[in-house]
Amino acid sequence: MDDVLLSVSDFVALTNQTLEYAFPIVQVQGEVTEFKIAQGKWVRFKIKDAGAVINCFMTMFQMRVLLEDGMKVIVTAQPKLDGRWGTFTLNVRAVKPVGEGSIKKGFELLKAKLEKEGLFAVERKRSLPRVPKRVAVITSTESAAYADFIKIINKRWGGLDIEVAHTQVQGVPAPDQMIRAIRYFNSLEVLPEVLVIIRGGGSAEDLSTFNDEPLVRAIAESRIPTLVGVGHEVDHTLADMISDVRAATPTDAAQILVPDRQEIIRGARAQASSIGYLLTQAIDNYSRQTKDNLNAAFSRIQEKLDGTFEQLGVLRVAVSQLNPENVLKRGYALLRGEQTVGAKLEIETATNIITTEVQDVRSK
Amino acid sequence: MSGASKSVQEKLTDLSELVGWFQGASFKLETALDKFKEAEALAEEIEKDLTKLKNDIKIVKKRFDSEV
């Protein structure tokens, strides 16, 4: 092309055309430097390594994790020669931190931002129904985590209507897929009672999907109460921190979601037994009370009887003293018959009955 | 109080109410035996219901890998 004379604009256009053909999309890894946000909309920074540095440009809308100078990132971008400024720039479509330190930094920056907005506040947390009927699940149906979750749910409880949205749970497309699934469930005429998002363990990079800002915000905005269980117990993602209920793992999510039917059966049996015990106790109380009442009545009757017998004894003594037999025993005699001369009289002593005749009657 | 049309949750509530009745002021020995039998029947129904209940799992047909 030695003999071709191009205008600057034509050269820039030709270069961009060649770049578009040769490198429509590139992924470049480097360290962020000179990070700036202009007017809250435009993001400019550079990425560098030991030997080179390159300009990067993107919109705030495309930035799903917060960046800071010094973070290691991979940018997915379209290389372009900017005709207006004569600079070579990567027009960034997506950027993600790489390496444990940078992922952690991105996590901390976004966490601080969301915390400032009050999105982690305890007052925002909604409780889940004790036994939900309609449950929505977002996960990869091909994952072991999903298989475990369903196995435990089936073992623990029954009668649930579970709708599962299959999405990717790692990689660049995953956050948007999950966001679409969240919106789908939130747009249903009859809302599920709980929205569960689960994913098994993985590397910090795999799990960083759940630190994606739009995804985290979609979880926070869900009209359906959310239960998120991602990774292992030690893993913390912004998605599970912002959810209404955090589960340590997908298995834990299943255990939180529904009670254990065996425990409920044991509880129902225990309640019926406790009623039996209460009934026995009530019967015992009534018996004891009745027995006490009867004893009290018997005691009262006994007291009355004792009193009466005592009175009777006194009377008996009195009567006994009045008995004529006793008088005869003391030497007196009982005289029967008319007191006229010649009449027959009968004299009764303690031991004999004597018949005699009246010979004389005188006044005393 | 019990009935085939009631959900497990409703039956559990009924059972708790029965326990409450036994512990409360409305307790009467005359009706207690019937209430106890009712509670036993409820506990059995709950066990049967919970043992036979299966979950209905549906995979959403809609694809989420694109906006359309």
C-alpha cells in the first residue's frame, strides 16, 4: 500500500475495519490504573502489565463490579482506534476481577456501596413462610447442588409445587440469565411464596458471579422473599448477603425451606401423647378431689356419730339409774295391789315375788 | 375438627388448639375423652398425609439465555 495515499479519517476507518475483522472481540488481562468515572456515566481507565499499557473505555451501565487502581482484571473488549483523540482504546463490554485479591477487593467495594444504601439492613429482611406451598428455584438443573437440594426437599416434605428455572450459575452469561429468571418469577400472576437461588461450591472466580451488581440488585428488588444458598459454608457472596434469608449451602437452603416431616410426625404424636397425659392428670385430679370430698363427708358423719354415741351413753347411764330392777337390787321392794284390809298384795324384791294379805291400813 | 379436606398445616393448627383446650379454662372432663380421641385421630391423619405427600417439580420451559 506504499502508493496509496489515505486521509487521516480514511486511515482510522481502515484500521478499525481491519481490527474488527481480525479481532472482533478480545480478552485482555492486566492491572487497572488511572481509574476514573466522568459525569457518573463514562468509565475510563488503563490496564497495564510490566511491558505495556492500554486505554480502556466503558459505560457505567456495563460495569457490573466496582474497580479500583491496582486490581487485576480481564476485560472483554473491542479494540478501536479513536479518531477524535488519536488514541488506541479497548471499548470494554465486560470486566471482571481475577485473582483472589482483586475479587475480594471488588467484593468489598460493592459491599460498602450497597451497605451505604442500606440494602443489607435487617429491617429489609422478610421472613419465609414456615411451610410454603409454591416455590421457585433458580439454578443449573445439571448441577449436583440441584440434585442434592431436590433429594433433601423430597425427603423432608411433600405437597410442594416447585418451579425450576434452569440458568447458568457461572461464567459471563450467568448473572443476566439469573436476572431474567428472577424477573420471570416476579412477573407471574400468582407469585411463588419463596424464591430460592442455589449453586454448589466452586472457585472464588466461579462464585464471583454472585457478586455481580445488577444480579445482587435484582435479588434485593424481588417481590418474592428470597433464600440464597451459594457455595460452601465458608463462602460469602453479596447475593446471599442481600437475600432475605441466607443459607450456608444448597443443602442448608433445603433444610431452611421446609420442615422435616419426620420431626412434624414426632411432634404431632408427642402432642397427642401430651393430651393423653393431661387427660390422665385431669382424671387423677378429679379422683383425688372426689376422694378428698368423700373423706371429708365421712369424717363429718363420723364426728356426728361420735357425738350422738356420747349423748346416748349419757342417756343410757341416766336410764340405767332409773331402772326399777336396779332400785330393787338396792334393797327396795315393789308393791302391787289395792291397799284395803283383806286384799291380796304382791311384793316384788330383787330376787322374789311374795303374795300377802292386807291386815291393817293406817294413814301416815 | 379434623377432616379429609384440610391441609396438614390446618390439621397441625387444630391439634395445637386441642392441646390449648386441655390446658385452658374451657377444659371439661365430660368432653375431654372425646377431644383426646380427636387429637389421636388428627395425629394419625397428619402422619398419613405427610407420609404420602409428594412434591410436584416442573422445569420452566422458558429459556433465560437471551432476552427473547
